[in-house]
Amino acid sequence: MARHLTRRSFLKAASIAAASVPLSKIAAQAQPGVVRAPLAAPGTFKNTQTVVGGLCEMCFWRCQMVGKIRDGRLIKLEGNPKSIDNESALCARGNAGVKMLYDPDRLKYPMRNVGSRGAPKWQRISWEEALDTCAEKLKAVIDRDGVQSVCMFPHGSSSRYPNQFFQRTVGTPNISESSFYQCRGVRDLAYMVTTEIPPNEDVDMANAKVIFLLGCHFGENIHLSHVKQYVRGLENGAKLVVVDPRYSASAAKSHIWVPIRPGTDTALLLAIMNYLIQNDKYDIDFVERYGEGFEDMAEGIKEWTLEKAAEECDIPAAQIKEVADLLAAHMPHVAIHPGRFSTWYGNDFQRGRALACLTGILGAFGAKGSFVSAQNPRGITNIRWPMGDEQVDSLQRILDVHHFTPPGTPTELIRDAALTGDPFPIKACVIWGQNLIQTLPNQARTIKMLEQMDFVMCVDIMPTDITMFADILLPDCSYLECYNQIKTGTQWDLAEKHQQFITARMPVAPPGFERRDNVWITNEIAKRLGYGDKIPAQTQEELNDKMLAGAGLSLAQLRAEGGIHIQPGVDDPYGLDDDFIVHFFSDDLDWDGYPPIPTYIPVPRAPEGYYRLLAGRSPLHTFNRTQNNSWLMAENDTNPVWVNDKLAARLGLKDGDEVSLVNQDGIESRTTTTVKVTPGIREDAVYMYHGFGSMSPDLSIGYNKGVDSQSLITKLAVDPETGTHALRNNFVKLVKIS
Ligand SMILES: Nc1nc2c(c(=O)[nH]1)N[C@H]1C(S)=C(S)[C@@H](COP(=O)(O)OP(=O)(O)OC[C@H]3O[C@@H](n4cnc5c(=O)[nH]c(N)nc54)[C@H](O)[C@@H]3O)O[C@H]1N2
Ligand SMILES: Nc1nc2c(c(=O)[nH]1)N[C@H]1C(S)=C(S)[C@@H](COP(=O)(O)OP(=O)(O)OC[C@H]3O[C@@H](n4cnc5c(=O)[nH]c(N)nc54)[C@H](O)[C@@H]3O)O[C@H]1N2
Ligand code: SF4
Ligand SMILES: [Mo]
């Protein structure tokens, strides 16, 4: 956490973890990966019961859905017709949730590993034995080395309750969540330091005159209601600028595609700002009213001429000018998207700052079609595990290295401490919904970290790669089989229909086999560790009902309302508080010795004969979690590597050739893939979908399909301000398989 943030921003920071997402309601449109439920033939759903209250978690956007049940079996998922968010649509992944539910490879019973970590042999055990073992092993480590010797890697709805238990009640600060440290945490902190408000992607794309996407590829990256809002903006005539080294699905719809040299985005942003400032094409009134340190920034970025950036970014100066003029012509109704996945090069905080400052000089905060702050429904009670007696020093506090960290502890600090025992040993590891093998760069270090643990427990739904390293493996209920997670949201882009909603996840099918939900599992471990008297709720239902009570609701009431409670919106989404501020120059950063104005920090270029490895989303998968889904794999079961056509000719590669990839440290991919020859990627980079190439043989469909991009990321870089991981600064060459 930033040390000098005001109390107001500190409170906001604390709420990032729980913050919800912006929502909109627009007509559904066919587009890649966005699938409307097909019309059923007459009579199809005779004898079919509809269960309301589903909340999708095939990804983390949590669209609202209903389940169709026949003869006790879930046969179909559809968007909840009451939804003002995703409406009746689900994406391809959401539809395929049915296949996840009944996947025969799913975890069914608690298991003990009687083989070794990484080469497991599973023995089915009782819940009693599994829970006793977890508690006994955790307690042994805590008694010997203190609570800080326990670390946790959580992600997703199911991990929130146990995360709070380990963090607040047990008291270990060494918790690293992938959605912060390998995803959006750096963006959140960059915007918070600049505007004191976490961004939450509240970008009013539907009403924008220009949509500006920097390394964000809607149509492949699918968060349904967000993509719909983007499509609606395009339908309304918004001009689209896409900055991407690759001709992405968004680039294909753009008016201006800027095929930037990877890693140089901050230089581009500084040059756009400098040009706008030098030519008085910025929102002078807005900057005077809300800006702080504008003159310092203007002076500090003067060197960034269009020509200088053109050379650094390897794009024409005229194109940078064209983009800048387009933004200026339509300010403040320009949607500068903050991006989501932002842990790219280890210089990412500065890029986030530059994006936020560009938004500021265009006056594009609070205006229609710009960056707005959606007000979500109030009143949900925060039921939490109580703070325990013991509060220990975190790695972050002891080592004092990154002063603007997202919630939790930087992953690399945990791995370092575990591998060196300095400043303290880390000997027990709780993994809950995070696939460390596929998620964290440098797999060898992750595996060494796990190998040195006295105890590793893992709670998951599928036998993914990470589960191979557990001593005890516990079968969680999936999102279709349990209560959990309140979701609130608002839609504001149709002003006359400004509405808010509150919903809670309810099961659409009973839990199969011996699966148990996260509240039950956490409570049983808590009792065994001596925290039985601190349990905040005995069941998921009780937890949800207590949280909903503050808003005058209950699960029964929600169910009676079709799964979703809808109420009028109370706040005008446009406009800004009087104390809104844009820190073009940040005193907080200055005090701590970081660049106080947005600053370009170059990253190393590819060594001779190597190409930068870029990866991103498949519209048909969510990372690795969907890699055993029979419907999704039938459509997309590998990740061809995109190679520029001119480069391919030089390398003697043809479309469809089989290759393996070898990185700059000599690490070769375990599996092979094919080459996709295309002009739609720069010559200095190659691209593939992330999440393929599972090494777990227990995934009978996903095993060894495609290449694991993470296995090729061995060179580490960590963002100095935030401690987040960079995932795009490794290089590969392609080896043709004859
Ligand atoms: N190289 C590289 N690394 C990346 C990225 C990248 O683009 N490239 N992307 C980054 C980003 S943006 C993110 S958000 C992270 C995502 O990282 P993760 O969250 O680790 O990825 P997932 O594959 O979604 O799922 C993790 C695990 O959760 C399990 N799981 C699914 N549902 C449940 C459930 O209900 N309960 C429990 N207990 N477990 C469940 C899955 O089976 C899987 O083992 O990865 C980051 N890492
Ligand atoms: N279908 C699907 N949708 C998803 C997810 C999923 O797994 N599947 N995951 C969700 C999650 S958790 C997240 S965080 C988001 C992530 O979605 P995004 O934030 O869109 O991130 P990526 O998918 O990594 O997209 C990366 C794009 O950045 C480009 N790029 C690479 N290097 C550079 C560079 O140096 N500069 C610029 N300007 N561009 C560059 C790549 O070519 C690619 O087109 O997607 C969400 N939506
Ligand atoms: S975007 Fe797709 S996968 Fe994500 S929650 Fe919505 S329906 Fe599910
Ligand atoms: Mo993410």
C-alpha cells in the first residue's frame, strides 16, 4: 500500500479487492465468442425445470444465468432473462459450464498424495482424515516457525472466505492473488496514485466518440457486458484506435491500428501528451480545476517529440499525430480504456500512470463517453472473519521494496523467502483456485518453492497442473453446485433506464460425489486449528443471508424475484466530486524515490535470431481452467504460434509446419504446435494463446494439447513500484520438427 496516500484513498484502496465491475445493458450482437442461447425446438423443454440464481464463473466476470434441469440433470445454461447486465446471453465458455459440471475427470473425493510432489499417486481418504491432516500439518509449521511461515495463493469466488480466514484470523500476510500480482494490480495502483480512485473499468464506451484500446483485444478477451458496451459504442459511431503489435479482433474493427513495437507504449503516450500540450489541444479548464503538478509534467515530457516516439515505437510520426488529433477533436467524450491484464514488462506502473494522465489532459474523467465512476447498490453487509490476536510483520514491511503494492504480498517476495529462508522460512502452502504452474513465470522456481514446503494443500475442482504438487487435495464445489458470492452492479449507459442490481450465487445443481463448498471446508479447518468460536457463518446460505440483510434482502427474496433484485439507480454517473484530483506530478512517488511524472523505461530487445513471445486470450478458453472442457476443446484444442509472413519466409516456415519453441535460456517447450503464418503480427514478435499445454495426465482431454507459454517465461522482471510480475519479456526461436 502506498504509504503517503490520504486516508480517503487508503479506504478506497482497501476496497479494491471487493470492488465490483461496471455494467451496461445493450442489445446483444453476434460476434466472436459471444453466443446467444439458441432457440429451442418446440417441446424441447417439456418436463424441464428452470433454476434461477446462477452466477457464471467460467471466467471472473460473473454473468447471471439460469439452469435448465431435466430428470435431475442440468442440461443447459442460459443468461438470466432478468439480467440488465449480460441479459439472455452467455459466451461460449459460459454455455460450456454444463460440460465442466459433469466432467468425469473432476475431483470427487479428498485425496492423499502417497507418491511425490509433481509425480503424485492418489489415495482416496475420508474428509475427517483429510481435514485432520491439513490442520495438524499447518499447526506444526505455525507452532515451530510462526504464522508468517504459511503462505496462500488464492483466486476466484471460492477463495474469498478462506483468504480472509488465513489473512485476518490466522494472521499470515503472505498471500498473493493472481488477479493482482499477475493481472490488474499494477493498473489499479497506477490509477489510484494518479486519481485516488481505483479504475474498475468504468469506461463509458457506449457513449464515447473515440474508444482508445492499448493492448486490450475485445472480441477475444470476453467479459460479456463490457464487450457489449464496446460494440454498442461502435454501433453508435465511435471511432476506434487500437494500439497492438498484433492485428487483433479489435484491430480488425479499428479506424486506426497502431502496430507498436512491444514494450514501448509509454513513449507513445508521452509523445501524444506532449504534442497535445505544445499545441494547446488539451482540456485547459479541466486541468486547471482538477490537475496538480501539470506544469512539472509538461516540462518533464518535452523531449518526447513525435519523431522521437516514432523511432522508439517503430511507427510513423504522422500516425501518432493522427491519433492525438482524433482524441483532441472529440475530448472529453473519449474512452481511454485502462486495460485489464497489465503485468507486461516490469515498467507497467509508469504506463498506467501515462494512460491516466492522458485521460486527465483530455478532461476525460466524469464526462459522458469517458471514464466514469459507477455507483453500485449500497447496503450489503461485510461479514468477515475477525482479526486474530497475532499480527506479524509482512515480507513487504520487513523488506520495504515496493511502496505501492496491491492488496497482499508480491509473489516474488514469497518465492524468494521460501527459497532462501530469509527473512523467515515459509514452510506451508495453501492453494485455493490458483494454478501456480500455469500462472506464475519461471516454473522451475515455483516447483522448487513447493518442493521445500513441509506441507502443501490444494483446493480445486479439476486435476490441473498445480494439483500434482499437493500433499492433500480437496474437491471444491464448482460455481454451479453452491451458494456464494454476492454480485452488485449498475448500468448507466441508457440514462433514462439507469438501474442497479443485486444478485447472489445459488446452486443450479446439487454437489456431486463428496464435494464440499468453501465455507464448510474453511470452517472445518478453523475448528481444528482452535478458531471455532470465531466462525462468522456456519453455512454459505447463512453467510449470504447475513450479507444481503443490510440491503433488506435475503436469498429467499432474491429467488422469488427471479434470482436478481433490480432497483432504480440513485446517482448520476456523470460529473466529479469537488475534491477529484489528477496528480500529473505525484508527491507520493517523489517522496519514495520513484519517477514522479510518467516516465518511459525501455525494455531489452530480442537477441539476434529470437522473437518476443507474446500471449493472450482465446475467445473459447479461460486460461488453463477450461482445457478439459469437451465442447470448448472440440472448437479449439491447440494454440498455433503466429509468425509474420515475411519472417516465416526468411525462416523457411510454412503455414501448418510443426515447431517447438526454445527460449533465450535454452528452455524448450515440452510439446509442439503448428505455425500460423500471417501479416497480422510484427516481425519482432510471435504470439500464441496462453493456458494450453497442460502437463497433468489426469486431464484426459487437455493433457499435452498445444504449448504451455508459461514454461518459456524464465527471465523475471518485477515492477519496482508494485512488485507485480512481468510476463512479456522473454524471447523464443522456432525449431521445425522434421
Ligand atoms: N504467462 C502468462 N501468465 C498469466 C497470464 C498470461 O496472459 N500469460 N494471465 C494472468 C492473468 S490476467 C490471470 S487473471 C491469472 C489467472 O490465473 P489462475 O487464476 O491461476 O488461472 P485459472 O486457470 O483460471 O485457474 C486456476 C485454478 O482454479 C481452479 N478452479 C476453477 N474453479 C474453481 C473453484 O470453483 N474452486 C476452486 N477451489 N478452484 C477452482 C482451476 O481448476 C485451476 O486449477 O493468470 C495470469 N498469468
Ligand atoms: N475469452 C477470454 N476472455 C477473457 C479471459 C480469458 O481467459 N478468456 N480472461 C479475462 C481476464 S482475467 C483478463 S485480465 C482479461 C485480459 O484481457 P486483455 O487485457 O485484453 O489482455 P490479453 O488477452 O493478454 O491481450 C493482450 C493483447 O495485447 C497485445 N500486446 C502484447 N504486447 C503488447 C505491447 O507491448 N503493447 C501493446 N499495446 N499491446 C501488446 C497482444 O497482442 C494482445 O492482443 O481478459 C478477460 N477476458
Ligand atoms: S463472460 Fe462468459 S465465461 Fe465470463 S462470466 Fe460471462 S458467460 Fe461466463
Ligand atoms: Mo486477469
